[in-house]
Amino acid sequence: MACLDRCRCCADNRRQSSILYSILKSEEQKRETQEQEQQQQQQQQQQPLGRAQRQGQGCSCGSQRRVALKSPQVACKAASAVLVKTLRFVKNVPCFQELPLDEQLVLVRSCWAPLLVLGLAQDRVHFETVETSEPSMLQRILTTRRRDPEDRDPQPSLSPPTFPEPLTLTDSLQPPSAAQVQAIKGFLTKCWSLDISTKEYAYLKGTVLFNPDLPGLHCVQYIQGLQREAQQALNEHIRMLHRGHQARFAKLNVALSLLRSIHANVIAELFFRPIIGTVNMDDMLLEMLCAKL
């Protein structure tokens, strides 16, 4: 009798389990069906987006968008102060003073922009940019000085040395791109991460200033020797203060090589165009070089 009761209980349990299994199985099938429908809907919604994303892959529109300083008065004032300090540093280098004036002008014309960026790094000048649109016709008129030929000053009989293809800020130059500004910020960040000392900055500036590969130079060997002396002085200074001097010397020169991707017209357009408009940078540099700074 007990066995019969157990059999009935087992049968009841099996019957209940079978009913419960059917309910759970039915609910599971419903969930699977709903999940499949949701996945199909998501795939249909993502297909147009996926095509748009595939079309946008490899697009450099973001890096090529034009930008301008967010606070031009502050940043341009800081850059102008750094330019004055940079030319004062250059003029106070005894070996530079011994060069003929035309050689000095060739060096300054070529190196003022990388020296300025080094000065921005040394003074830890921070700046932010915002996306900008193409300048309007009114902006171009206001920022471009035009003079008639008859209003120009007469040319002096003995003109100072001039440069081929002077850098002039005109309305033909476009605002710098986001990628160009990012190159400047990348160099600044690299310098700040290395915690470069004042003497190291001075030797790096000497390396940039005395570039013997510039066209138009006559004292090539002398300038090449000055650049070599700047590098040797930097190496000796690092050896005295840092244990892994060879690694640091290499890192500083790698950072210096980043300046090659920064063009002078980008620096001029970013930091000087907003405050002085159209200007011949060579004329301004010559005036500052001959003035008492």
C-alpha cells in the first residue's frame, strides 16, 4: 500500500513537473522569439548608421577643420612677449653678434617660429582654440591693409638686406587647421613632460638658431661649428646632472625634431594675425632685431 502511495505521489510529481516544464518551455520560446525580433529590428536600424560610419572611416575632415584662439587677447599678448624675449636672447648671444647683418637676418627669418614655440614651452603658455568659419568679406576688408601704388613710400637708395619670398600675412592665408594646432600642443606637452631646465632650453635654442643648412648663408662652416658646440654643451650639461644622460639627450633631440612639422605661417596666423592683421613678418623681425629690446 505504501508502495502504491509512493507511485501515485511520483506520478503526481511527474505530472506536475511535466506541466511546469511545458509552461517554462513555452515562456522560454516566447522570450527567444521576442529576442530574435528585437535583434532584427536593431539590425535594421543600425544598417543605415553602419553605412554612414563606413563612409566616414578614414575621413580627415575633423583634423582639417579651421580653428582660432579662444582668447586671442590673452594668448596673442603672451606670444608677443615670448617673441620679444626670444629676439632679446638671440641678440645677446655673442657669436650671433659677430655674424654679418645679412647672415643674422637669414638665421632669424628661418628660426624665429621654432624659437618662439620653444619659448612658449619654457614659459608654459597654455592656449585653447575653437572651431571657426571662413572669414566674411567685411572681416577680410578690416584685416587687410591695401595701399595704392602712388601712396607707397619711395624706395631708399640703400635698402637693407631682404629675403626671397617674405612671409606676409594676407587674406589668402587660411586659419590654421586643428591638426596643425595639435602639432604645436603636442610639442609643448612633450617639453613639459621632460621638465626641461633653463640651461637645456638655452642649448636647444642655440641648436635651432645656428642652422648651417639654410640657403643664402656664407659662413656655413662657422655656423655649423656653433651648432655643434651647442649640442656638445647640452650633452655635457646633461651628463653632469642626469645619470641616464644618453637617454635624456636622445629624448631632447627627438622633441626638437618635432619642430619640423610646425610651420612659421601657422604660428604667424595663429598668434599674430588676430592683433596686427596683415603684416610682413620679415619687416617686423628686422625692426625688432635692429631695435633695443
